[in-house]
Amino acid sequence: MDFKLPKELLDYLDELDLFIEKEIKPLENQDDNIRFFDHRREHARTDWDNNGLPRPEWEALLGEARRRADAAGHLRFAWPKEYGGKGGSNLWMAVIREHLAARGLGLHNDLQTEHSIVGNNPFIVMFKEFATPEQYARYSDDVLNGRLRTGFGLTEPNHGSDATFMETRGVPHVRDGKPGWLINGEKMWTTGMHHANHIMCFARTDGKDGDARGITCFIVPADAPGVKIEEYLWTFNMPTDHPRVSLTNVWIPEDSYWGEIGGGLAIGQSFVHQNRIRQAASSLGAAVYCINESVAYARQRKPFGKPLSNNQAIQWPLIELHTQAQMLRLLIRETAMAIDEMPHKEVERTISDRVSMCNYIGNRLCCDAADQAMQTHGGMGYSRHKPFEHIYRHHRRYRITEGSEEIQMRKVGAYLFGYAGPRKNEFTQLYGPAKLS
């Protein structure tokens, strides 16, 4: 295997850096926009008197940065070429996301909001892979031009990791002579509902609790009668755009779904697999930033008349983190390459365990690196005048979302012991049928 990155990719990283310095940094520093990134960041971003939602001027700034990135040809880099993108591979996206996160906080790449000059939009590939020709004809123009803005309604108040036990139901229902669906249930953490005009609402339409089949992904208008935002949930890192949403006797036309009836869980898995590998790369980059900042500080700080870095108590924790980062980088890139070499829907059946390894280890590494950076920097590391507390508070979220690390370790265990994955038949022949508890 050639571990060297292709020159074209390295050249593109240089191009991104030049674009950031020319277009994004000046915007970040004009009109006191730096308040969104310095010690004032949480207050500047949060409208505390409006349910803790993002302030409009903050979201407008992010929108302007994306507009500039789109005009320069970067924002849609990962989109399929037939959708107006550059067909950026998973390997290139992993390297890019690590690179941008390793630059630290800034308008070029704000992980708290999933904002970046190189967009991470798993929604596009998900639509490409699962929309039927009729669904593509109906929705594609709105999807590609940003007019279809969806919240993601999978998690429920009583069900998170156990998504196949969801209580939301969709049942056939004729209204005014028109066939359709009646949906009842509640969803949690339906991110982006303050801007969304539709909800990707996952509901059971057939089968019993625990069945993977029988869940359908409905496209529900956000202003449909019976859709209600019950509350915005305040989180460790504010602002919030994560509400609890109720759906009470919500009627939609018969064709208001994506993919196939009963096959919606595969759509959700497509979304999280794309997010998991890219989150892992971003977590790695943020960890590298924390490590590098700590090394630089330890070299220049001179308590008792000598550099802090002379002390092995300072060196060794950072050495451990540095070593873990080097190993994780290889795993992420090798996994991203493997994803690129197989059909999209094959990922879940073949290497889902490796995607989970990258994600849970990457998120944990970032939290550890941010915590160690705080310790190395002492009192200033604990303050909001350094970015480490913000990095920790945000990346702590990733150890729960997109599948908690326990659930992802369970996935790895299922593949390792042959309860699922490509070795299931082999293990069943050797040891008999079994089910992971």
C-alpha cells in the first residue's frame, strides 16, 4: 500500500488554505465577527431569550462563508458530479476534514454547527442512492438548490440507540377520497427545525418491535397540521437547534416517503455511516490541534526557570495522545479507501465495524486531547480565552450522537464474534446460530 497522499490532494489542501486566508479570515475579523470565536463565542452565538436558539447574525455569517465557498467551487466538493459537485472521495474528505479541524476554531470550519467551506452533506448521497425515479423527479430540484431543508427525525423520547423499537407509527388513511398516511409520535433532537421546511420522519409501518424491516422514512412538511415543536433542549454547548417535536394525527399524501415502504432504516444507516467516518476525521484534526498547541505552550512556558516541556509528566501524556493520533489516522484513511472501493449500500454489510472503530476512538481521543490541553495550559487552559473547553464540550456530544460509543463497540463485537457481518455464516457453521444480546 502506498501511504503517500496524491499530489493533487496536497495541492488542493494548499488551495483551501489560500482561499481561507484570502476570503474567510478577512470576513471572520471584520465587524467584530471574531466575537463568535473568541472568549465571547457562546454568548455571541446564543439568543438566550429565544429558547437558546442561534442568533440570526451568527447564522447569517455562516451563510455568507458558505456562499463564498460555493462560488469558489469548494462547498459541494463531495457531491456527485452529476449533482454539480466534484465527486470528492471519502479518502479526500477524511484528509480535508482533518486538515481543516487541525487549524483550530474559525469561520472556515465550525464543527459545532456542522459548517465548513467543504460541506459535509450526507443527505445528497443518501438521496442519490435511495430515491426512486419518481421521487427523484419530484424532489431533486429542491434538494440540489437548497429549497428542501429537512430535520432528521429518528430518535424518540423513549428510544435512541434502540431505533427499531420506535413508537412513532404511520398507518394508511384515506382523507377526502385521497390515499395517504396518518402519523403519530414524538421525535427528539430533530436538529435544524427552526429552519426546516420538512422532517425526515421515521415511523413503523409494519412488523414488530426490534424488526429492522417495517420502518419507513416519510417526508413530512414542517407546517403540516399536527406538527408541533414542543421545546428546544439546552445542551452542554450552546446554542441549541435540537427540539422535541410531536406529530399528532398528521396526514400526508400516499407518496410522501423516500426509498421503499418498510426499508427506511437503511436510509438512516446511510446517513450515520457517512457522518461517522467524517466525524472521526474531524475529531482527529481537533485532537491534533490540541496536541500541537500544548507542545508549543510547553516549550515556551518556563516555570521555575526552565521550559515546562522538560518535565516527563508533561511530555508523556502528550506522547500517548500523539501516538494514538498517528495510529487513528491510518485506520481512518484505510477505512475511507475501503468505502470508496465498494457500492454505497455494501458498507453496512461489510465494514460497518471499522467505521465504528474510527468514530468512537476518534471522538474519545479528541475529548482526551482537549482535557490534556487544558491541564497543560493550566488556568488559562480552563478559561474561555483558549478554545479547549469549547472543543471538549462539542466533541463530548459525538460520544453519544450518531450512535453512542457503547452501541458502536457493540457493532464491532458483533462483527468480531460473528453475530453479524461477513463472517456470520462461517461462525454459524463452526459454533451454531446465536444472537447478540
